[in-house]
Amino acid sequence: MAVPWAIRWLLWIAVPVLVLVVLFRWDWFIPLVEARASAAIGRPVSIGHLHVRLRKVTQVTLEDVTIANPPGFDGEAPLAHLPRSTVDLELWPLLRHREVIIPAVALDQPAFRLLARADGTDNITFPAGAGPAGAEGEGPQIGRLRITGGQAQVTAPRLAADFALKIDTAEPEGQDPTITVQATGTYAGQPITGELVGGALLNLRDTQKPWPVRVTLANGPTHVALNGTVQDPLAMRGADLRLELAGPDMGLLTPLTGVPIPATPAYRVAGQLDFAPGRVRFHEMEGTVGRTDLSGEIVVAPRAARPESELPPAPAPTAPTANGHPRAAGDKAQAEALPPDTTPRPDVTANLHSRRVDLADLSGFIGGAPQPGAAPAAPAGRVLPASPVNIPRLRAADVHLSYRADRIEGRNMPLDNLRAELDIVDGVILLHPVSFGVGEGRISAQGVLTPRQDGALHADGEIQFTRLDISRLLGATGVAEGAGTLGGRAKLISTGRSTAELLAHADGELTLSMAGGTLSALLVDLSGVRLGNAILSALGIPARTQVECFVADFGMRQGVLTSRTVLLDTSEAVIAGTGTIDLGRERLDYQLRTQAKHLTIAALPTAILIRGTFADPSVAPEVVELGVRGGLAVALGIVALPLALLPTIQLGIGDDPRCRALVGQAR
């Protein structure tokens, strides 16, 4: 009996369909999915197995997924390996409106390898327009992300970092989902341990609900704690975060913050952290650094690289001084200065305040070591500090600092308060000014400090001494007596790696004046107790002789101070000085001549020689010239010296009436 044609047709269709159903594997679509995924992120993607359960909410399971590294990272573990990933997908919105809605994603034991090499290349930078975030637009709507047993290994030799991360999510009953990331390893060459506990990862997109975050971190001896919420984490807006920092040295924060911070003693500071477009602000800050309290705010604004057209111009060559003496070789220093830098770096604005400050705590900010009571190192037989100036990586950020200290404390400290305004732009430090209060007077410094390619520092600045209270200055020497005020100015241009080098190569000038007070006070302040007493003894002048007027005017060339005018008018005598002070060799070659105000035949002018090194000076009388002619010549020279004070007085340095009276007597 023949099989009806209809049945034959049914068999011809049903049998292949049945065979297809029996043999069908979703793995057949793997090449298509791999190609689409690879094109989307710009990296080769491989998939071991693909399973699909077709329902209203379709479940797609991917097994053994690997995301490869970019070229040049052969032999390294892949960027990501996902043993098993499950994605729930609403099919109807996708078919009807091409809208991707993913109610849930589950990643089981994902492993990531994040590597940044010393040459600047890394395996986490995706081609432009590609990356894990997907294509342009808002992307898929993802409802829930679950990660179980996630791991990541991060290696960055340039940061001296190699640490592991453990990543897990949790959904406590009756509570919001959380994500926990634990870190162990090394960072900046120091052991690091830390934990981040945040809200559901996918809630980062929900701007209507603050995202909670809690971070604890220990990087070596540095401890960081962060607690609070962020309203819109992806846009870095609406932060209500409390940040606490503590450790033995603020300099250790540089690798964590990216902002260069000098060495300090132990510190603990806390404040509020918030974000706005283009900047991070640490405000309402309170804490201590060593024995110094510190408050204020710091604003950090990331900034893109500047084109060369926007870089500051090179400093103009320095002109000679008002007296015609040449300054240091400015053109050479500028030629050896660091070239313009277009590297992206943050812009930091700090407005800080201390009620009480110990300057030893801040010595790291001016090139010293933050160790109270420690003196800068000087070689044997030398006095001036020869330790290299410790300047932080100035080009890591542009800094604008305003700092006020109401009261300065410390052992034998004659300074009362501090005001500092400075900018660091393209590695160049501009002081405008930094000033210290001394009684009713001030010491103010302004100028430019420019680091050079060889590691030295080029300095071009001026220091003003205004009505400095002699009694306050003497407090630092342990001498209680003294009165009067000291004024003057110093101009200096030099290049060096230490205080000793800067002074040894310096060109400039120094002018000091004093009216009132005692001779012992002046000599102790200028030369130290031992040398001062020796000079008084050699001159045969009482230790408490009243000073009517003192003016010293020196020119400086390559570290050698040469007298232009040095005159001291006391109640007993008029003393004139000539000679040189070599700051490079630390040697004295100076002569003092005295003319008693009550001249007698036996009281001829006496010459006192001050010679030797700073560490071991000698004071001795010169053989007195016999004969009235020689004595009268010296006397006339001393009487005429006040006329040389006129330019100084006209400049306002020696404007006390007692100094003007001395000039009037000479006329």
C-alpha cells in the first residue's frame, strides 16, 4: 500500500526538524557572538560554551570567556577570564524596540589581570570608542549584579605597586545589596591592606539615591579612612564624605594623592571631602602636624596638558644692582633651567591656618628635615649647612599656597608669626612674599626659585628687615639684655644645591642699620657671644656702650662680601670697618679702626684684625702706627666716613634721626 503524499511530505519535513532539534547546539552561534563582542571592545574575545533558555526573561549562560590583552603583552595572563557568566535578558523589548533590559547579571569567580609597565604601556587602555562600557549612548539597563569569588591582580612598576583584590557582592535580607573589595600586597614599595564596602555596584547610575561608601586603608604606616555617601558617583557630585589621614610623614601621601608633599613629622588630619565638576575639595580640615595645629582647605583640580603657547615665558635676564655691581650669571642659569613641561598635572590651591606653629614641623617645606632640634649638617671645620636642599617633585603639580600662623613656638625662637603667599608653576617657586613678625617689625622675603636640570636651585630674591626688635633677636642667643631696632635689606642671586653652595656663589648686596641699643647687643647678634666679647675686649670699649647709629653696606660677588660702608657710632667712639667676608671659603679678613670721641695724645686710633675661619676666628690688635701724622690720617678718614652714609640714608635704611645727626656732624 502506497504511503499518501501528504504523509511523505510530513516525514520529509519532520525528520530533518527532529534531527535538527536533537543535534542543535547554541555553541553554533559562538563565532557570531565572539565577532560582535570583539568589535565592540576592540580586543579578541573567546567563548568556550553558550547556553540559552528561551523564555519571557531569557537566560544566557557563557562559559570560559576570555578577553585577551592588546598586542605586546604576549606571555601574560589575559585581561579577564570569566569561568561562568549568566545574563537575564528581557526578549520582548529587545525584539520590539531594540531596547536592552538586563534584570540580572551573575559572575562566578571572575579573574582580572591589570598590568601597567614601566614604559607607560598597559593592558587596560581600550581603543577610542571601545571598551567594557559598550557602545555610545546610555547602554543597557542592568538591574542587579552579583559577583562571587572575584579576583584581580594589579601590577604597576612605576608606582612600585603589586597587589591583589578580592571582590564579592552580598544581598543581606532586608538590606540593600553591597559590594566588598579587599586589597593586599604592596603599593609605593610599602605593604598595603584595605577594604572598600559600597552600595550595589549598579546603583552607581541611580542619582536619586545616595551611594554609601566606607573605605579603610593602610599603606605602610599611613592610615586612611573614608566614610559617607555620594549622590552621583559617576559624575562625582553630591559627596558627603568624612576623610581621615594619619601617619608618621605626610610625604608618604604623595603616591596615594598624586600631589607632591614634603616630609613632615607625625600627623593626623580629618575633614570633609566633596567633588564638583573639575575639582576635588578637602575642607573643614582640622588636625596636627607634629606640635603644629593645622586647619583650612585644599582644592585639587585635574588639568590637561598645556600647549606651549600657554606656558609662562622664561624669566628676563637679571639687571645689575642699583650700585652698578653685576649680579650672578642669570643667562647661564636660565639656559640650564628645566625645559617647559606640557605634562598633565593637577592644580592645587591650599588656604591653611595654624594658631600655633613649631617651625621645625614645617622644615620639610623649605628643604630641611622635619626633626625638631636637629641642625643642618655641615662638614667638619665648617659652619654653613652643606646638606642638599630637599625640594619635592615640584613639577608634579602647580601649587598656590596661602598660609597664616598666628604664633610661632619653639626653643629660643625670636619670631612671632608667619604669613606665606607662594605659587609653584611649572616647577618654579614664586614667593610674594613670605614674612615673619619679630616684635613690631618683620622679615619679608620675595623672589623666584628655579630648579635646574642638574638638580641645583637658582635663587633670585630680596629680603627686607623692618624695625626688628633687638631684644627679641637676642632671646635666641640666650642674652637677655639689649634694645633698639635693626633694619636693612639683602639682595641675592645665586645657584647651588645647598645653603653653603648658594652663599658661596652668590652675587648681590647687604645693608643693615641700627639706632639705639647697646654695643654688646649688636655684636652678639651679628657675630655670636665668643667673637663679640673678643672684639669688645680688643677695642677696649665697655660692654654696655650705647649705640647711636650703626650702618653696614656690603657688596657681594661670588660669595665674597666686601665693605662699602661700615660705621658704628657709640657714646665712646666711632668705629669703621673694612675688609672681606668669604662665604665660600668661610674665612674672615676684616679690620676695625676706632676713633675715641675724646681724643688725647695717648688715645691713637687702634686697628683690630679679625681673621681666620668662621669656625675658629682670631681677634688681635694690629701694630699701631707711631707718629701723629699716621694717627691723624686715620682719624680724618673715620670722621669723613659718615658722608658715605648719605646714599644709604636716602634709601631709607638708616632713617633714624641719630644717623642723620652723625652725617650732619661730618659735614
